Amino acid sequence: MAKFFMKKNIFLFYVLAFGLPCAAFGELKKNWEIVTVDNEAVYFLDRNSITLSEEQIGRVWQLKNFRQIKRVPPQSISSQMDYDCEKSRKRIFLKHHHSGVMAKGRLRVANTEGQFDWKPIESDPVSERIFFIICGKAPNLVASNIQPTSEKEDKVADKVDGMKAGEDTNQGSN
């Protein structure tokens, strides 16, 4: 009988010694901190997941929690992102779509084709803030896709102006 209670106490000891810390660690993994909010979503960061390599590459878990309930998932997207502190760029390391809010619910497969390549950090509050938290400095921002569009518009405007100038000279010679 004493052996039975001994085994039961040893089992209880193992549950207390190993089971509770694992549960507590599980809760630490869910320590989301709000980074920013916009009309579409609330953006979170898990500071406990931040790692920084010798090459100054920071890795962190991020969460995008949609504000409006959608008829079709995802309701939230969790991503493990890499940030290059030296070259001010980022890439997706892992990405998960979730059927529930706050990375809960069923895990859906994400289409991430071509998203794993390094991309420059553009001017957006989420990337800028997370880069600053991880690297301790503001990123060297790259102008978003506005510049190529304005260059095209400038070329079109130059052509139009050139055509108008040609019309004006033709009218003046008549």
C-alpha cells in the first residue's frame, strides 16, 4: 500500500514540477502587445519571442487581428518575421492564417509564394515601429511604389507638353 502512495506522490511531483511550468510557458508565448491600430486591423508583437543574431537579424512573432468579423477566414494572421537591422529590410519566415481571432481557431494554409524574399522597409507604421523595437533605431525608409508612378506621370506630362509646344509652333508658322 505504501508503494502505491509513493508512486502516486511521485506522479504528482512530476506533474507539479514539469506540467505547471509548461503551462506557464504556454501563456508567455501568448503575450501579445499592441503595436498599432488602423481601420482594418489591430497589430500585435510578442516581445518574448524577439531574438537578435550576431549578423543583426532580428526575428519576432507578429499578429494581425482583423477588426471586422469576416464571413471567410482568416480572422487573424500570425507571422514570424525577420528584420535586418543593418540593411533596413524584412522578410516573412513563417506565416499562418487562423479561422479565429488572436491566432485561435483552425489553422489555415497561407499562400506565401514569393513573400520569403527580403524586401525593403517601406513607410508604414507597423513595420517602422517593430523595426524600432527590435533594432533600437529607425529604419532607412524606401519610398513606396509612389515614385515609379510619378516618374511615369512626369514622362507622360513631358510628352504632352512637347506635343503642345509643337502645336503652338505649327500654329504660329501658319
